[in-house]
Amino acid sequence: MKNIMFGNSLMLLAIFLFMWCGFMKSMYVLMWIAIALILIGFIIAVVGYISKDKK
């Protein structure tokens, strides 16, 4: 359950970074970091969901 919550937190942080990049209009590095956070958060959430059923 903690993995799912951590993955969701990473994805929420990435959404915040996307919004901040939209306001600043020049933060391309933060945009790539946000994309990486979404991918990592999604993978962590899926792994946490799958491992939840095995316990």
C-alpha cells in the first residue's frame, strides 16, 4: 500500500511541475523531470498494486 501511495505522490508532484512549467514558459528541464516522475510514479504504483495481491 505504501508503494501505491508513494507512486501517486510522485505523479502529483509531476503534475505540479507541469503546471509550474506552464506558468514560467521556459523550464524545459523541469518538464523532462516531470515526465520522468510520472513514469517512475506509475511504475511504482503498478508494482505496489501487483505485490499487494501476493501478500
